[in-house]
Amino acid sequence: MADAVVATGQRRNARPALALALLACAAVAACAAFMTVGVRGDWSFVLPFRAAKLAGLVLVGVAIAVSTVLFQTLTQNRILSPAIMGFDALYVAIQTALVFVLGARELSGFDPRLRFLFEAGAMIAASMLLFRWLIVHRGRSLHLMVLAGVVFGVLFRSLSSMLQRILDPNEFSVLQDLLFASFNSVDTALLGVSAAIIVVVCAVAWRMAEALDVMALGRETAIGLGLDHRRMVDALLLMIAVLVSVSTALVGPVTFFGLLVANLAYTFAGTGRHRVTLPAAAFVAVVALVGGQTVLERAFGMDTALSVIIEFVGGIVFILLLLRGNWR
């Protein structure tokens, strides 16, 4: 009997390690295919060009995946993500306000790094205020959080729509290009600062993995085990806001991608331990973004946008999770 229990425990421990190994191999294979498939010109030109795009895809995928896992740990719910809570509408409102106040010509003349820092800073401040009000001061009511996300989303979209109706048609066309997620045109000038921010936040999340496991047990249980729950909430809110703000400022709003990769990671890993789920979600995101972009570019000739496919599949997954009641 004892041997059977030990063998069962070993099999359970082996599954997450095997899943991580397979996902890591799939991510490396997707990156290698992106860099090499279809190369017909000078390799010294093609490889640096593709490497910059690859770096942008990897950074965005990792940021969205990690932020979603952290947010779901904080809210103890697997159908929520920062984007679903109205973050995309906030991004649209900020971009619309910038074009309305400054004009498209003035905005395009700004240093992209300063503009990136301003957009990320504004979204971090707004999301910290929103999430802290919802989670700390109003408890963890699922219905309240979803309702508040919908209400704030409608508010931001209404303000954006009002400003867009006043814009000059030429400026409106420029604004439209800014409002759709584009994984094919990441500004390479922003990769350095984005990489530094994302690496630091992910390293902090990795060091906090055991505390996150305790956090996932619930507020009362975590406090009973000696965790400083209030301090953890503040730290997680800041980390989530930074990651989502950086990824959104890089490529634009993507509503369902984080929900998709996080739930796939839970399924593949077969465990809720953050030492496994955090890297698993990052690997799944890299496979989805890099592999999807490779297929679109090499097989379909960019006849459609990757963001459209991601939103379609992610929306279906969201509906299925609601129907199954797989919230926690």
C-alpha cells in the first residue's frame, strides 16, 4: 500500500515537470520556425529584423500570461482577467484623448519612449485605483467586479465615442490604427525598456511563488498561515498593473488572450502551484503568439490579423468556462 502511495505521488509530481518540458520545447520550436521558415534573402538582414519582432511577441505574451495568472490568484477566479475588467476601454480612452488634445501630427512627433512611459504610467495609475477599490474596499464579489468592469468599460467607450465624433476625419483614421492590437508592428525602440520592466516583475513574481500558493487558499486561510495579506494585495495589484500596461502600450488591447493562455496552462500543468503555472502560461503564450504569427505570415500571407483569431478563440473559451461554471 505504501509503495502504491509513493508511486502515485511520484506520477503526480512528474506530470507538471513533463508538461513544462513539452511546453518549453514547443515554445523554442515556434521561435525557431519564426526565425528560419521562408527565408530567401540575406540572412544577415532577415535574422535581426525577425529577431526584433520575435522579442516583441515574446515580451507581450509573457507579460499578458503572467499578469492574468496573478490576477486570477488575487481574485480567486479563473474567468476574470485584467482586460475583461475594462482595461482595453481605458486604453482606447487614453489614445483618443491624446489625439483629440494634441492632434495626430503632434502625437506622431513625440519620442516613442516618452509616449510609451506616459501611456503606461496613466494606465498603471488608473488600474491601481480601480482594482484596489474593487478588491480591497469592496470585497471579492464576482458580480460586483464584473458589473464594475462593464460599467467602467461603457463609461470609457462613451467618452471615447464622443471625442471621436468631433475629430477631423484624417485624425480619426490615424486614431483607428492605434486602437487595434497589432502584433506585427511592435516599436523596436521600446523593446529595451519593456524587457527590463517585464523581467524585473516576473522575477519578483517567481520569488513570491510560495506566498502566491498560500494566497490562492483564500484570505482567511492565508492570514491564518501568517501571510501579510494586505501587503500581498498591494504588491500584486502593482505588478499586474505594470505588466498589463506595458503589454497594452506595446501592441494595443487584447481582451481574451490572457484568459485563454492561463486556462490552457492550468489544464496542461494539472496543478495550481505557481512555480509551474507561471512558466507554463508564459510558454503557452509564446507558442500561441509566435506560432500563430508564423502560420499567418508563411501559410496565409497575412490575409488576416492574429488579434482577430485570438479574440475569436478566447471569446469561445470564455463562454465555455461560463457555461461549465469553471470559475475557481
